[in-house]
Amino acid sequence: MAAMKPRTGDGPMEVVKEGRGIVMRVPVDGGGRLVVELNATEASELLDCLKGVVG
């Protein structure tokens, strides 16, 4: 039987480097967090896209 893990709930937005990847955790409406793993190239592309819409 699989172990039941408690839901960690909402938390702050965070980005950490784990090994060779970059893990981004973003709180979402309705509870929980969206977890996305990126490589350095994808993170740079995301940064460029965000700069285009944020001042």
C-alpha cells in the first residue's frame, strides 16, 4: 500500500537549484502549488518572456 503524504499546502513562491535542474514552486488559486522543473536554457527563456510583460 502506498504511503499517504500530507499535502504541504500553500507556501511562498520559490526557485531552487536541485542538481542540474531548476525547480520552481508557484502557489495557485484553490490551494497547492504548481511545481515546474526547468533546465538553464528554459529558465533563461522564461526570464525573457517575463521581462516582456513586466515593466
